[in-house]
Amino acid sequence: MRHFKSLSELHRENGLPDPEHPMLSLLRITPGLVLNFSEFTCDCYLVGIKHIKAGHWLYGRTKFDHEKGSMVFWKPRQVIEIENLELEEGGYILLFHEDFLLGNALQKEIQHYAFFDYETDEALHLSPKEEKTIVRLFESIDSEYGNNQDEFSKNIILVNVSSILKYAERFYKRQFINRQALNGKTVTAFNKLLDNYIREDKFMKEGLPSVAYLASALNMSPRYLSNALKIETGKTAQELIHIALITVAKNKLRESEENVSEIAFSLGFENMSYFSKLFRKEVGKTPKDFKKQLLN
């Protein structure tokens, strides 16, 4: 699998002109533009707004959702494949090398945007009004990118990139809220899956249930699942797993003659101190103190 360290390599691979900046590239979609890339990784971020006419785009080996008005994001070193991708005129694709962010506050901020870890079928779908907002910001970047760049250009471009990401986070939350019926089903399916894991006592064989395991069973990325659950329940997937495990532990402490270490091991905890710390966080006391209180 090929790895691109620079934007110029990416451009040349697809017959595109060299970017105006060695670490920043902005493509405005024009008629006849067709993109093709075999599986690759790169050191770049991508933020794009596009209407797909034909072809496919895979991110993390998942095919992209082709609905109109979608935004797409990728981060460095994710597996990408693009085959005969033809886009409708008017969209934008912004690529920037991770080093372009050095020395800017966005270098840290960008790590907190969960949607860079979403799968392609969890894309952001914009309303017409939202799309206009995002397009205006891309146009502002386009204006700086296409003119003679000066000492202010980089900061102006990054301010607009930061605004795009902040709006994307807002619009994703709207998307979750608008899909509450779907999210409700997600919570139900998540709880059912977790309950089955506990009832079938998979701890000894599979270990602690992980967010990645449950997300995979629900055909979601871990970050998307956690964000959907957070909107619906106020808690992340990991927090809900912890609550369920501690509930089981409390029942075992009440009903079983096993000691605390045996109970922790039976629930898949290999680290006793981690179990005690988690129990105390959820219950307010250590498992030993909880057990003593029951005996008294």
C-alpha cells in the first residue's frame, strides 16, 4: 500500500497541477474531474463538501454514503481508496499536511473532533442553509488560496478551517438530535447487546466488553456510537459499560460467597486495582467496604 508524505505526490498521482502551497491544497470541483487512487495512506487531513455523481470512496475500508449535501473528513494515516469518483460542480476538497498546523492552536483542537474517526457511512448531511454556511467559509479559503499569499494568509485560512470544524461539530449534534428515533433504537440495541454479553457470561472467554466490540456488532464506529449514546443518555458507551459491570459486581458481592478478587476476575478484570478504582468511582466506596457493609 502506498503512503504519500506530501501533497505534491498526491496531486501528481492523479494528474492534478501542483498545489499553490506545499502543505495546503484546495480543489474546487469542476466538470469532468474524476479521481482515482488505489488504497493509500497519507500524512494529511481532508475536509470536503461534495455531491457524488458516480464512483466510490472508501475510508477505513467502508464505502462512502452518496447522499447529497454530505461533508467528509479524514485524518492522517487512514486507509483511503477512490475509484472513478466523479463529483458535481461546486464542491470543495481541502487537503492540508499535519505539519501545516504546527504552532497554531488548531494543532491541539483538531484532536478533539470525533468526526475524524467516524466511518464514511456516518457522514454529515447538511441542510441547504447549513451547506451555504460551509460553502461561504470554503470560498473565503479559496480567495486566500488563489491570490498572492502573504504573511497573513496562513492564519486567515486556519481561522476559516477552525470555523468549518466548529460548525461541523454543531451540525453533527443537530443530526444526532434529528435522528432521535434512530438513536433510541441504538440505545436499545446497545443495551440488549450488553445484557446478552453479561447473561451469557462471556467475561472469562472474551474479557471485558469493549466499546470497539459493541460498536462493531452494531455496525458503527466507536466514536459515532459513543456520541449517539451521549446525546440520548448523557453518558458515553464506556460509561454505560462501566455502570453495567458495577451493577453485576454489586449483585455478586451481595449474593456470592466469592471474595472480591474472585469476583473481579470472573468479570474479566485482570487488574484488581483498576476494578477497585472503578467500583469506588461508581459506588462511592471500595468493593471490600461495600461487602463489609452488607455483612453488618
